[in-house]
Amino acid sequence: MLGLLKNHIYSIGVDVRHDSLKLAQLGSNGQNINVIAGNRKQRPDGIEPGSRDWQKWAIETMHLFTSYGDFRGKEVIAAMPESDVFIDHIKMPKINDSKPQDAVFSKIKQKLPFEPLEENTLMKYIETEQDNVLIMATERTIIDRHLAIYEEAGLSIKSIGVWPLALTNCYVKFFGRRKSDLEAIVMLVCIEENCTNVVICRHKNLLFAHSISIGYKQLGDEQVLARLVIELTGCRRQFSLMYRNAQIERLIFLSGQAVDTESCATIAKQLEMPAQVGDCLAAVDIAKSCRLGKDIERNKEHLGDQMDRRDRPVNWAVTFGLSLS
């Protein structure tokens, strides 16, 4: 009886990307985390990302998954595509007579890739360490467009999340559970289909985030892999300038089996950092009732198999991190 009281079902995590759509819902029995439901769909060829047709496709796909799958409830935590979120790092400005939000906005408004009007900007900032501030911002019109998609799909938005916090959450829940992990600074590398997302955190404390426009689709080219290493080296250098005497202890690839271990090993070797593969799919159980989750279950069975590059297992790190938020 006491064990039953510990059962908990999390919100549905929705990872909206320009190239695909992923939904996953996790649950916990107080000891283990399991996948209750999950599915993904690739954007059809001929549909332009962000277009009306793309919005219609996203609405229909979400409605189909949540109406006929094993998802419990309609509450979702969603994240926007990387290209829709502006990220920057600054030193905390002097406040004087202004509010902290206004002071931070004044420091970054000229860098924004859209019209820097305060009424058109939704901004979240996180005070990290050593007087550094991590800023995430987007246009209000983009948020409104995403909210309209979920409303049309019949879903209830609990919150709009962002990929850096989702990846940090994924690391904390699955790979940062030892006592020694509480103070360790790690570099999370999540290689997606067409981008690589980088997070540096001290356990649950997000310190640095950056998205690189190179994904596993391009990693077959040695020159592209070398460019990715250069970009990752730049992230590490920028972090060291921001956080004096802070040492990154290890590299964790949160892409799981979506990226071949050879590429991960090459990156780690060139960065000269100890590394591990953090496969969140291997860290969860699959609920017996998870019918749409058969897509996940099949991938789990194939983790040790040699797979065609066009048929890789799916990277669920952001989606799982959103659900667990």
C-alpha cells in the first residue's frame, strides 16, 4: 500500500523540432523511472519548417499520439526548436535604479536576432556563478504560435521549457546521482540530427549553453567532425574565460546510441577529456502498456546491433528531460 502512494506520472514532454516531433511521458514508482508512452514522427518532405503546413502537421500529429496512444492526460511541457531560442552569457550588470530584468535586457537587446522591443521579447535569465548570467530569449510571436499549436491539438501547456534546462534535468535524473556528482562540473554534448547542443553544468546548476549547427547527419565527413571539435573547443574556452579556476571533469554524450561510439570516441580523444555515453533510454524501464512506445522498445532491443545510419535509435534526452521537469 505504501509503495502505491509513491507512484507518480509526469507530464508529457514535447520536443518540437523543425525536422521531427517527439513526445514521451515518464512515470516513477518511487524507485525506478519507466516510459509510459512515447512516439516520434519525422517531418514529411515538402513541408517547410515553421510554415502553416508545418503547424497543421504538428497539430495533427500531437492529437493523434495523445488521443490514441497510451499517454495519460493532456498536460505537456514543451520546448521550442534551438533556432527559435537566443542564448547569451554576460556578467551581471549593475542595477542602480533599474529592475534586474530591465538591466539584463538592456545589455543584450542589441544582440537579439529579432526586433529588440521589450514588449515583443520574452526573456529568462539565470544567475549562475562568479557573477555570470545565462540569458534565453525569444519573440513573443513565436511563443504565441507554439501556444496556438498546443491549443489546437487539445493539449494543456504546463510550461514552455528550453533545451538547456531539459538536458541538465536529464543528466541529474539519470547520470548525476552519486554524491560526488553534486559538485562535479560536466560538459553535456547532445548530438541531434542537424545540430549539436552543448550544456556545461554543476549538477542541476546550468552554467553554459550553446547550439552548434552540425548534427549526426553530417558526421560521416571527417572535415565536418573536425569542425565540430573546433566548436566544442571554443565552448570550453569561453567557459574557462567566464568561470576562472573551474575545471570540467568529464564529457557526457547524451545522444545515447543515436550517434556511433566511434564518433564520440574521436571527439573525446581530440578534446583530451574523459568521456562516457549517457544513454537515457537504457536507464528506464518500458511499461507493458506502452503500445506507441513499441517504437522505443524496438530501439532498446537493437541498442547492441549494428544498424544502418538511416535507421538509428532515437535520441530521447530532451524529451525525457522535459517530461521529468
